[in-house]
Amino acid sequence: MTNTPLPAPTGQEAVADRLLRSTAARSYDPDLDIDWSAPLVPGKGFILEQRCSLYGTSLWDELSPEQRLELGKHEGASVASTGIWLELVLMRILAKMAYHGDPVSAHVQYALTELGEECRHTIMFGRMIEQFGTPMYGPPPRIWALGNWMPALASGPSMWAAILLGEEIPDRFQRELVADDSIQPLMRMVNRIHILEEARHISFARAELPRSVAKTSPAQMAYHRAVTARFAFIVASNLINPQVYRSVGLDPRTARAAALANPHYRQTLRFGGQKIVAFLADNGLIGAPGGHWWRRSFLID
Ligand SMILES: [Fe+2]
Ligand SMILES: [Fe+2]
């Protein structure tokens, strides 16, 4: 007899079962685990300065330290509001999975567990934006309208790719924030909760995507590459709503153009895309058709 441990099971039910046990052992209730009565701390930031879309531009040089903090607050709120949009769409996809699946399976039970966490995240981000006192920016109306159709249309590898793009890009920025004590405690706690629970969601989708690819024909994969590229562009281009620039007296069109031409901001987007782009490429989801949208997203070089 040998004491060599067996490798962790990787089947669909085994992964879901492991994630259900992890959820039971460690999860948060943002209502109780966040001190919502604590005021914002004067002088502390909302995002890292170097992640601000205008950092390093001549417009940035003209902003006072107070205006830079204010813009960071609005950009942080904008990213959170796009996160809310993504979570609202994802909850409907998860509900569809459960509706058409077997509620006795660990797989469907985990989809419902994830849905419950996304529901709490959406409320948590909404309350955080309320505390910031900023608008609920979100993507523009045509993207909200598109999001209304996505749960019905989403399936196969591009559905898992879209879920991962929505989860992994913000996750990169959130991990930087929680490690920095110059950032508002509320922002750090909200993101600490989000990172922990999203790590399970990311594991779930990363296990499902290759299974879905294996069941997809080469011709269908071309369609999924095109949808994935378009969605990557939608996520990247809607993180910062141009209306945020009004908070510091800048014209949204001018400032948006400056941000998109800003090498620092392009590097920030590449940083956001780094891990998920590599995973999607490994699974055959990056390539023609779709190169145009990937280049415009600035998520890849
Ligand atoms: Fe979430
Ligand atoms: Fe998630």
C-alpha cells in the first residue's frame, strides 16, 4: 500500500462538489461583514492613481490632488456599476442553467450557489456606490438592451468566455486595491469579499470552458471566437463611462479620447486582460475572426 495522495478529481460533479464545500466553509454576508455606518476616510483613494484612465496625460497634470481623488472615486464607481451589469446578466444565465438542469446534481446546486453570491454582490456594489454619492453609471442604454438578450442567446464556449472576461478583468484590479492601505477601507473590504467568492466562480467557469470546447466543432468555434472578441471589447470599453469626467469639469469626449490614446491606460487594460487572454488563447478562443475587436479592446498587444 502507498501513501501517495490521489490527484484531485476533475469531473464536472467533483469540481462542483468541491466548490460547494468551499462555499459552506468560507463565504460572507456583506450586510453583516461590512460596517456600512463608517464614513469614508478623507484623503484616502478609491482606485490606485496609476490605474486612473487619465494618469500621465496633460489633462491629469492639470488636476489638483482633490480632483484626482474625485475622479478616482467616479472611475471606481463606474467599474463597480459595470460589474453590477455583468452580474445581473450572469444571474440570468445561471438561472437558465438551473432551469434546464438537474437540481439534484452538484453542478446545478453550485450554479444556484453562485447565483446567490452574485445577488449579494450586486446589492453590495449598489450600496457602495450609494455611499460614494456618485451616479450609478453603468454601460450605455444600447449595452443594457443587449444584456437583456444575452441570457437567452448565450451558450457554449463563448458563454463561459464571456463569464470569465466579466469576472477576471475586474479581479486583477481588485487584488491590487486590497493590498494597498492608501485605499478607502470600504473599497478594500468590498473587494476582499468579492475576490474570495469570485475565485470559486472563476474555478467553476475555467473547468467548464474546456469541456464545452471539446463538444464544439471547428466551424462553430469560429463563431464562438467572434462572439468572445466582441464581448471582450464590450467589457473593456465600458469599464469607464465617459460621463465620469464631468465630475472634475472635463468634457467627456475630449477626456475619453485622451484616455484611449494614453499609453498608461492601455497598459492598465492589458494588465486586466493578461490572465484571461492567455487562458482563452490556450483554449482556441482567440484568433480569426475577431482580431479587430481584440485590438480595439486594448486587452492584447
Ligand atoms: Fe460577483
Ligand atoms: Fe462571479
